[in-house]
Amino acid sequence: MLDLINKLLEPDLGNEPDWATQELYHSLMYLVHLTDDEQSKLIYHRILYAVGNNHMGTYYPIVTDALPILLKVAFEHQHEIVRNCALEVITDLYLSFVSEIMGVGSDYTEDELDTLVANEVESHLEQFQALLDNPAESDRNKALVKDIVAHIMKEASR
């Protein structure tokens, strides 16, 4: 996981990472080192702020860098509190938030970005179902995963 997070700071074509990328990096580092339930909400909000406007319920194109890491954390991290925070963020991004393209230079339209986010989450259906089937997984994480799986199944039936 740390290797994926560290790649965020690798210079792109000789350019240093921008502020948003640096904020995402720090937010994800806080996430994977989370040990305190009280800090979980702060980190949750910090991640949503790093990928978008959490007050408006929108995400920016940088979400495409964050989502694969958040999914890996949700499925593989050893600590329940860390998985829970990642699942809380994924749930909001997938079920509640919509894209917002700000300024110029985006590689995506808002519809394309929404589709990318949905496809990324939906491509992990088997891993979400495995979390549901894991007797060691917490009830609060299973509740989040049930919502995600229900939405994936609803979208698949359209």
C-alpha cells in the first residue's frame, strides 16, 4: 500500500506534484497509520477534501488516483479502523458524490469521471462480497459493504 501512496509524489514529466496531489498523499498516509477511532472522522474529511469538495458532495479528477489506493486499503489493511475509514470514503464517493470538473485541462468530462469512479468500484464486486462473507469483519464495515453491493447489483440490473 505504501508503495502506491509513495508513487503519488513521483515527479510527472519533471514537474513536482501539485498541492492537491501532496494533500492526497498526506491524507492517505494518515489513513494507513490510523490507530484512533476519534481521529477516523478527521482523516475521512481530510481525504474527501483532498479529492474534492466534501461540503458540496463532489469529487475532482484526482479521485482517479485515490480510489485504487482506497480500495486496496479497504480490502487488505490489517486494522479494522483503517478499513472502516476507507470504506466510509468509498461509500460516499460511490453512492453520494458526483464529479465536478474545475478549470481547464481536465482529461475527463463530468460524465466520464462519474463512469470511471463507478467502474472502478463495481469492478471489485467479488472483493466486496468476500468482505461480507468474512466472519472476522466488523458489523459496521459489513453494513457499508452491503450498501455498496446493493447499489452495484441495482446498476447491473439496469
